[in-house]
Amino acid sequence: MHGEHHPLRAWPPTRYLDYEGVVPGTSMGPAIVMTDAGRAYLKPLAPDVNPHSLAIEYVCTRLAAWFGLPVLEHCILRLGASDTFSRPSGGMSQPGPAFCTRAVDAARWDGTPKTLARVVNKEDIARLVIFDTWIRNEDRYPPIDAAGAVQSQRGPNLGNVLLVRELPRAKRLRFVAMDFGHALVGGRELPNRALGIDADKCEWVYGLFPEFRRYVTAHLVDAAVERLNQLRESDVSDAASIPTEWNVPAAARTAMCDHLYLRARYLVDTIRARLQPLCFPQGTLPGC
Ligand SMILES: Nc1ncnc2c1ncn2[C@@H]1O[C@H](COP(=O)(O)OP(=O)(O)OP(=O)(O)O)[C@@H](O)[C@H]1O
Ligand SMILES: [Mg+2]
């Protein structure tokens, strides 16, 4: 047995060692595995996995880190010919690059304000809402229009508000931004052409749980917008270094990068005005 407390090497892993199980009831069904750098969660190439979702997950995780959000430690782990395991939906995982995150001791948010109050990095909530709006991620909280009306059939997904326990038995929790596989195209293939003005200039706000609103202050929104305003096209392109095995054509990669850059510019101009009536209708109070 590979002792989880004594990994053979420091993160990131270079080798898959054992399959331990699967996270039940999720769309991509990440595998829990042991690697030479300890336990990890893997989203591998598989018949039931859209490789473009792996690419979007990877690019968005890197952009989230660029944006200043806490993310899971992540890497691409290349699975060898014999590193395969069964998928919950039948079939086998395939060799090749898998999206890999280091296992953390965490639980999903229970949806209560009380648990949210224990989160030590509440200041990152505003940034996450702006990030989910940037990448149009319906897979945490569905988008809402200016009046606050929900615009999607998808319900809230508390499993995507992952709260990491700060210390053993500690009451302190830290949320990390994770699971972006449904962003941009809702789990479909990336198109080989521009995503279009409706996507670039979508006015809805994504990821804004009602319980999040009180933590989305004018001051925090301004700080996030200031960071977004620093985005260069090369930052997006750097984040989008996608393994060829994930089969994203060059035209689709270019269209995705162009969209992400254009949408960031659009949000720099508009997101404060969108969030104000929903989150801080009184305007900017001193110290808010
Ligand atoms: N690195 C990790 N450490 C601990 N738990 C993790 C880690 N990565 C994923 N998980 C757990 O596995 C669950 C599923 O992971 P994730 O949300 O990335 O997969 P998904 O299949 O894309 O989910 P969804 O059904 O929300 O689209 C998470 O909600 C979390 O509980
Ligand atoms: Mg999830």
C-alpha cells in the first residue's frame, strides 16, 4: 500500500500508482487515485468524457489563479498504457493527459449562512462571482438577470462550493475555486468560430448564491475589476496551453482565447453596474 502520509515525491506527481474509487453522482465522475505525490483526483480521457471539458477546466483553473483566486493544486498527469481503470458509466479510462488535482480534506458547502460565516477567505467570494460571470459558468449557481430572476434550468450545485478544512478538527474553512468543466459552452464542444456577441456581452450574473450577496461589496468588486483590467491577450494564450490529445483544433482554441479576452474587457466596463443593485444597492459606504 502506498502510504498517503508518505508520498514518494513532492507535488506535482509524475506517475499514477493505484485506483481507489470514484466520486459518485457528479457529471465527470473524477477518479480518486494514488500517485507518486500522494492522493489525487483525476479527470481522465474516457469515452464518457468530452475532452474539450478537460481543456476548459484546465484553462479556467489557470485563469482563476491568474485572477488571484485560490485554486486546487493542479497539473496534467500523463497516464500510461496500463494506467487505465473502469468508469462508472461503463468503459475504461484511456491513456494520455488527465486533469489532476491534489486531494484536500474538504466538504461541500451545506448551503447555510452559518457555515459560510466560518470561511476565512470570504473576500474571495466577490472575485469568484466575477470569475464565474467571466467564463459563464452555470455549474455553481445559475445565471440571473438584472432583476435577479434565474435564467437557467440548472439548479444550484453546492458540490462546487468546496470548503477545505484549515487544520485537523479546526472550525476554519477555506473555499477554493474549482470545477469549471461546464463553463463557456455548457459541456459541449468548443466551436471553430467566434462564440458570438451574445456570449461576449452576456449581461447575466453567474455564481451569485443569495447567501453570497452580502460578501460582494463595492470595494471588493473594484479590486477584482482592477485586476481584470490588467489582463493581456498573452495571459489568456499562456493559460490555454492545451495538450494536443484533448483535440481542441487551433481555430477553436483561438476563438476561445479571443472570447475570454473580449469578455474580460466587457466586464471591466459593466460588472460593477450589474452587481450594485443586486449586492450593494446603497452604493459605496465608507469601509465597504
Ligand atoms: N482535489 C480534491 N480534493 C478533495 N475533493 C475533491 C477534489 N477534487 C474534487 N473533489 C470532490 O469531488 C467532487 C467532484 O469533483 P468536480 O466537481 O471537479 O467534478 P465534476 O464531475 O465536474 O462535478 P459536477 O457534477 O459538479 O460537474 C467535488 O465536489 C469534491 O467533493
Ligand atoms: Mg462538481
